[in-house]
Amino acid sequence: MNWTAITVFVLLFGLVTVLGFVAAHWRRGDLTELHEWGLAGRRLGTVITWFLLGGDVYTAYTFIAVPALVFGAGAIGFFALPYTIIVYPLVFLILPRMWAVAHRHNYITAADFVQGRYGSRWLALAVAVTGIVATMPYIALQLLGLQVVIGAMGVGTGGGLAGDIPLIIAFVILAAFTYTSGLRAPAMIAVVKDTLIYITVMALVIVVPYQLGGYGKLFAAIPPEKLLLPTPGAGTLGQYSAYATLALGSAFALFLYPHTMTAVLSSSSAQVIRRNAAYLPAYSFLLGLLALTGFMALAAGVASLPEFAPQFEQYKSNFAIPALILHSFPDWFAGVAFAAIGIGGLVPAAIMSIAASNLFTRNIYVAFIHPNCTRAQETQNAKLVSLVVKLGALVFIIFLPLQYAIQLQLLGGIWISQTIPAVIFGLYTRWFNPWALLIGWAGGLVVGTWMAGTTGFQSAVFPLQMDGLTVPGYAALYALASNVMLCVVLSPIFNQARATRGSDETAASDYRFGLGSRQQ
Amino acid sequence: MSRTPGRSTSTSAGSSWWLLLLLIPFVALLWVPFYNRFDPALFGIPFFYWYQFVWVILTSLIILLVDSRTREVDAADRDDRP
């Protein structure tokens, strides 16, 4: 047990716990209203939105998994950087429009918008269920981040249920402050979390290369097959197309995730989102540096150090960064770094559980089970569901093999991408028919799941054969292509029958911000 | 990315051209063979890495530029706030 690190960790954890409960009183609102509890009253300004979205997108799992991928697989793992760059022009163009229409009609979720735009509660249900299913394993993986850093401090490495007690305590805390404070809690904690993360990463990228003798030496120590993407052979685009499609497909998928949408809708104006599209790349820079720490762990040779052998055995390459931190820093700073990662798991886990419970409440509970409930009952339901969601994630990570969570998260990315036509296209045109969108969604799910299945759910990259050329690419993007094709072909056919078209409660002027909305 | 037809006015058409700048990061980063190389290295950092880092900053600057050129009067955004 590393008592110094544990003490620092517990102190910082205690600080954010207090913050989480105090947050209920911050920018006071009536927390029995769903848009107050679940969207912090849509009052978050540029700075808080920046921290909240940053805390949301760059999660504990990101901080463990991205360097682990670079550590294990090399340059291909770096796709996280182009992905988190090209996502921001998309955010800039699309999300202010989403914000505008959601603000006008008090939409809390993307499925609310689909319901309003297409008057189809089945299409809204499809979007809601996809969001919930994609979010659940993501929450579980935040716990993995926590589990790894707790293990790194020498707690609970023996395995068994007793080893999971620190994790359970952390989760009870998380559940309690999310329940009382709603989205205000992660918004406030995100400020602390990101400050710690910035400090940790800056320390890593300065101290470790210094210990290794500079960046030149660092890169010279990386085997050439990991340093660059291998040049594709004849008849295939190899890792080139995989790298590009992973970046593009992940960028498309990112803001369809319920937790991203929740953070976006909680901002106080569309301009806040536009400004954040320009400022959020600061986090991408950080993520790129973080990806490089995978190489640092490789160059420092932490995997072959005997003191880390048991943890590498248990957590595989996910232990690369915790090992590097332990290897390079004094114990007290390791405590700071592990707290940064641990709290980095709490923030997105809180937002994700709020987002999932908003979806369940709005688009399943109220839409199908209890249509006449009061607004206070609606909010109460959402608060309870947020507990259930987190409990589910906890059970998932403790009792099921880790591999399941990782594979489900991989599938989740493919599935969530299939809601793009219904949600994003809907922001620009009402031409698509809700039934065509529903069939397209189902088709995309089948194609994407089948593609991932051909790799044994080990990889999201599918080797598409085109005219003798193999184009390995992100299955989410290929599935989306078949989805869009179905929507385009079937919409005019369904539109012949007026009854299938549904009603549209939005007006052109509701979308006033974003692309194509220059007029006053 | 289609634009809702008939919504642009003549004054807006000019400022919409700025949006095309947002395509540049896509071209720069999705054409992988262009930057998948070691040289020219910068302080020992291979081109593949520092090139992508440079695009973080460039993309941020492009978005700031486009935002300032296409920003709407905030009053339109404020009038329906609670």
C-alpha cells in the first residue's frame, strides 16, 4: 500500500465530494424541474461549459485507454488526436442549431427533438434506447479507470469483492451528489478535475522526457513499426483508411452521445457553443500529449519492471500510464495524478447517468408508461433512474469480465452513429420520412453489428472489399452509409402515404443559429 | 451538409463563404499518406506527430475566424430567454 498517495487521493476526493453537494445551491434553481436538475437550468456560460464539455469528452477511460492503445499498438492509437480536432468544426456548425430548437421547445434530449420534429414516438424511442444502451458500458468503463488507479496505489489488487470496496464507496458518493445536485455537481467538479488533469499531463510531458534524455531519445527508443503507420501493401489501404475513418466516424458519433448532448444543451446560449468549439481544442492538445505518454511508458520500459508485474498481469496495457506515474514521480504527486484520473471518471459518469435517466424519463417513462405525470414526478423519476443506471454500471464492472464492457463500448459507438440521420439530418430538413429513418436505423444497427461480429467483437475496423481493393475502415461509418442509403431510398416511397409523415411542431425560425441561418 | 433552401438572404450569402474554411482541417487530417512520415522532424519529434499538433492550433484559429465573420447579433438570441 502506498499510504502517501492514498492520503493525497482521499483528501482530493473529499474536496470534490463537498463540492458536489454544495453545487446544489449554486445558481439556485427549482431542482424539481427536469431542466433544472438535468440541464442545470440551461444557464452555464462559456467557461463552465468549457470545463463541463472537456470533462465530458475527455474521460478517465480516455486517459487510461488512449495511452494504453499507443503503448500497445503504436501510431494507430493516435487517431484520437485528428478525431478530437475535426469534431470541432462539426460542433461549430451543427450544435448551435440543436441548442436553438431545444431551447425554444424545452427539449431535454435528442429524442425529444426527434419526437417534436417527426411526431413519431417510435423513432424517438429508437433514438432514446440507442443512447441509453451506448451510454451504459461507457459508465462502466469510467469505473475501470477508477479501479486501475485504486489498484495502482496497492489497494484491492488481491481481487475478490473486498478489493472492490473503495470503488463502491466512490460510487455511492457519486450517486448521492448526482441525486441531490443534478448536473450542477459535475459542472462544478469538472473545474477541479481538469485543473488536476492539466497539471498531471504537463508534469508528465516535461519530467519524463527529461528523465529519458529528451524527445529525440524518446522517439528513437520506439520500434519503427510502432512509430509510424505501416505503408499499406498492394490491394489494400491498410491502416491509412482505418486511421482516417476512425477519426471521422468517431467525430460524427461524439455529439450524438447523450452525455455530450446534455452538456451542450445546458449552455446558456448558442454563442457559448460556437465559442467553445474554438476553445475546446485546448483539450485536444492535452489529449495528444497524453497519447504520447504511451510512448513514454514504452521508452521507460515500465512493462518489464518487476514491481509492476502483478498489476500488468491484472490490467494489461491499461496499467501503462499508472505505472509510468509511479515510476517517474514522488508518491505525493502520484496521489495527485491518480486523483485527477479518478475524479476524471466521476464527472463523465455523473453526466452520463443524468443523460441516460433524462432519456429514459422523457422518452420512455412519460411517452409510454405514465403520460399524465406531473413535472415534479418526472424529475423524481429521473433522479431515481440515475441511481439505477449507476448501480447497473457498478454491477457490470464488478461481476462481468472487463472484456464485455470494452466490447459493448465499441459496439455502442457503432450503434450511436446510426441515430445521425434521425437527429442531425432532422436539424436541416424535414424531407426524410420517420419510418424510413427508423428502417435505416435498424439496417445500420444490423450491418454495423455484423461487421464487428466478423472480428469477434475485437475490433471496430472492418476490411471492406471494393472492386478488388481492401478498404479497412471504421464499421460505424460503413453502417452509417447503408443507413443513409436506406433513408434516401425509402423516404420518397413512404412520403407518398401522408399518414406516415407525422406532425412537425417546430418552425423554420426555431433553428435560427448555426449553418444556414444568417437572417434575423 | 445541406443548407435549408431559401433561408439565405443576399447579405448572408457573402458571409456563408467563410464556412468553407471549416473544410480545411478535414482535408489536412484525413489524407493520411501526406503526413505519415518521419521527416522533417522537429526537435526529434517525427512529422506525423508535430503536424497533427499544429492542426489543433490552426483549427482553433480557423473556428475563431469563422465565428467572428459569421456571428449574428446577439439580441436575436437573447430576446426569448427566460
